[in-house]
Amino acid sequence: GTGAAPISSIHNAGLPWELGVAEAHQTLAMNGLRDMVVLECDGKLMSGRDVAIAAILGAEEFGFATAPLVTLGCVMMRVCNLDTCPMGIATQNPELRKNFEGKPEYVQRFMMFIAEELREYMAKLGVRSVDELVGRYDLLHVKDTDSKAVSNIDVSRILPDVLPLTTGYGKKRSYDFELKERKDYGILHGKRGIRKTIENGDKSEVACEVENTDRTFGTMIGACITRFHHEGLPEDSVRIKCRGAGGQSFGAFIPRGETIELTGEANDYFGKGLSGGKLIVKAPEDAAYDAENNIIIGNVALYGATSGEAYIAGLAGERFCVRNSGAKSVVEGVGEHGCEYMTGGVALILGSVGKNFAAGMSGGVAYVLDEHNTLYRNLNKELVLMENIESEGDRSVIKTLLQNHLKYTGSKKAKALLDDFEGYLPKFKKIIPAEYKKIISQDDRR
């Protein structure tokens, strides 16, 4: 998935998309479900002919990744995870980024060629649209060949004798996701809905109860903000105070100006793709547990976050801040694989970390409170350095984040650390990628 897989995996792992599309389409058709869903195919589509075959086998949407990447200059060096991409694509190094010469027009032109070739095949087959092509198994046949290897291939499951000639997705039977029943929709469009307030750029505050079935809470509100204000709103323009258990992807993708405060706990993928907003999680005032020693948010929190802030008064599960590229976060301990593939932002961790911390981390900084000197055992040292806190800049970042953490969550741990900041400071460790540190040093010298 990273583009850095070895060549043996590329050639020998996985199955051809022809098998997957045919099986999915036929199974849905046999169960009377095919017209309720859109079937998408991707996996090394390279030509208009590929698209035509995928459509005939049942697909109606088509995903392209490798080919457009190549049009932008990728030479498939397979070093995406090393931050050494020579074409300036998969790297945070500003010197290497200067090598990037891709333009959107290159991808546009490539897709036009794909479409043109597809039209040529459609003309030969006598169909006028892609919709007419979907599921038309009668337009495919096995080539005659003298090759024993080819003749031994069994394609009966791809092209069965009884061809299920069916159409694709139909709006009449489209699945109702019941978005109007979601809490976000009620907050936006209910009797006291805030949609108009958001449209006008005014401030608003809402309180509500949430349950763990309320998935992606806050995302629809964030989409509304982005729709009317492309760059977001001023900080804390839309404040949502929640109580209860946040479902999966709580606060995902929320933009600048949206602040969600949760008193309770949250499930996996908390703050996924955070895009400028602010997330706050704290235990209830009457909680029968000690927040700093209990997991309060699930696995894979802040996955792929690009900007914004998150303050979590408690522990996080595994894979915290994976692929974070710009968000600032404070948490009181994390499970395994924390800060994996992180490329930017700041993570302040006020407690222990699990195994494989900072694996593949190529940017950003993590500050870890290492009270028992165990961090070195769990640190993946391949790309990062572990340093003491010596610069005034690092001291200032840690103190500011602690003050914010205390302000927003009332964290007992943050208060204890601030009360004896100079005493605790030597116990903090700074985790920074070696190459990233060189880049920062060069910028400072300039």
C-alpha cells in the first residue's frame, strides 16, 4: 500500500482484479442486491481496454493510482518509506521536493487518453455509454490459442456458462443511509439548527449526548463549515459539548473553527484526518476510575491528521498519530506503534509508550515523559534520534501544550507536571527523525 513493497510482493501477492470484480458482481446479482450498490474496481488499471473489461465484468467506477502517479514523474524507486524519493513526490525533504515537476494537466491528459481508448472499444462493441457496458458478459470470450498453459486456465467462474446479464446501480433501489437520523443532521437542520449561523460565520454552541453508534460525529458539521468557508472559521466558532461514548471516527476531518469537547470516551479512529479543528476528551467528573491510567480513546487516533489540536486526558490505544502530518496532540500514554509514519506535527505523550514507537517516522517531533527510563526499549531507532530537552524552544512547546491541556481538560497529570515543571523537564525525551533534524538545522543556519 505504501508503494515501497518489494518487487516479489508486487508480482506474487494478491489476486487479479478480474477475479474480484466478477465474483462481487455475480454474488450481488444472485442475491438481488446488485442495483443497490455502486461497484468500483481498482488495482493497476493501465488502459482504456482495462476499463472496458472491468465494466463488462460488472464495475461502474474505476480507480487509478499507479499510472497517474507515473505521469507526475514517479519512477517507481520503491523508497517511499525512506524519505529519499528522487522525484520529490514521497518526501518531506525540501531539497528533494525541488525535483518534482508534475502538473495536474499531465494527469488530465492521461485520463483523456484513457477515455478516448475506452470510447474506441465501446464503438467496436456497439454500446453508447459505460452504463450499457456494465455486466455485459456476452461481449467477452476466451481467445483461441494453441498454448497449453493458456488452455489450462479455468475461466468458468469469470465467464460462467449461464451469464448473469444484469445492469448496475439503479437509483430507485439505492440504499438509504438515513443521514437525516444522524445527530449531525439534527444539529445542523433541527429546530435550533446552526446551519444558518455557520453560513453567516457567526459563533454557536451546542450540547448533546452521544452513543458509540454515532459514527463520524461532527464530520457532517465540518463539511458544512468547509462548504461555506473554504479556509475554515476562526478558532472555536462552532463549539459542540458532548457527553457519553463517541463512536468510530469521532471528530473525523473536522476543519478549523470547529471544536468538539467530549466528556466520556471515544472509539477507534478518533480524530481521523483532523483538518484544523480542535478535539478535547476528558473523563466525567464522577468517574470511578483514574483517567491518566485508563484508556479513554481507542486505536488509530488522529490517523492522517493534517492540522488542528487534540487534548486527551487519559490513555490512547495502539497506532496513535499514525501518518500525522501537522496536528498537535497531547495524550497521557499510548499503546504500540505510536507515531508510526509520522511526517509532521507535534505529539506530547505524558506517559509510557508501547513497542515499535516512531517506526518509519520521517518528520515532526514527539516529546515523551519517560519517568521510568523505559522508552529506549520500545523505540524503533531506525530513523529517529532520542534526545534530552535542552533548547528553550522545546521547553516552550512542552509548557504551552501542558498549559493548554490543563485548561481544556483539567488534567490532574498536567497540573502536577506544571507545578514542578523544572523537576519533571529532565524526564522528558525528544524523538526527532535524524534527516528531519538535519533539514531544520540547515534552515536555522540560513
